[in-house]
Amino acid sequence: MTYYFDALPYVSPSKTPEEMERHSKKKGFITAMQYAERIRVELGDVRPKWAKCPKCGTQFYVPVQKLVDVKISVRLVSLACSEKIKKIILVAGDKDLLPAVEVARDAGTIIRLAYAEIGHAQTSRDLIKACSEKHKLTEADIVPLKWVP
């Protein structure tokens, strides 16, 4: 079984055309994934978090995923503790997953981390160290897999 965790993009109350298009495309992608065999989609939310520019004082929102890391962590620990599997391949980079990875590893499950360090995609050093096996993704691994609507 493959688990896919994500959240639909945030759409502001003004519903800009760009937001609506991004949301529609992602929803189409997720819907297609839900019809694929042996793939389970688990969704969180995206909520606005207000921020303030330190230079000019302008307020703006930053979309923030909620529940996605928690859902990944719960599933990771649940699978590891079920003792039905020996290895989990985790494609992630967020340090918030570290406690779940440590529990799964300590339960005897091999955690193979596939991670990226390309452009702005940086992976937690602590997460990399905690995983039993590591695979650093390269541009060649990622580019052919990009989803194009």
C-alpha cells in the first residue's frame, strides 16, 4: 500500500483566478490518485497564518498546512507497531516527523528516507541521521516525475 499525504491549496475569501486554478488542478490530481489501486490519500488542511513584513509593516497571509505531519506520523507509527511490515519508504524532509521516525525505528522497522536538497527543498539533518537507510534524490530522479496538468 502506498500512502499519499497532502492538503488542497488555500483559497482566500477573494478567490483569485490563480488560487482557483491551483486548487482545481491539485483537486484533480488528488481525485485521480484516489482512483488508483493500492494508494490511500490522506488530506490535511491549509489555513492562513498572518505575518508582518519586518521592513515595511505590511500584513499578509502565508498558507500553512495543518494535520499533514500529524497524519504521516500516526500512520508511520501505526504501521511500524503493527509488525506487518519490515520497511517503510518515507519521502519527506520535515523535522516534525522525527519523533515518529524514532518510534518506528525503535520498533524494529527499517525507515528508508528518500529526500531532496534541490533549490529550496532542504531536508532536516536530524531526520536524515535518524533513518536507517537514506537515498538522496537528484534532479534526474525528480524532473521526470513532475505532474503536468
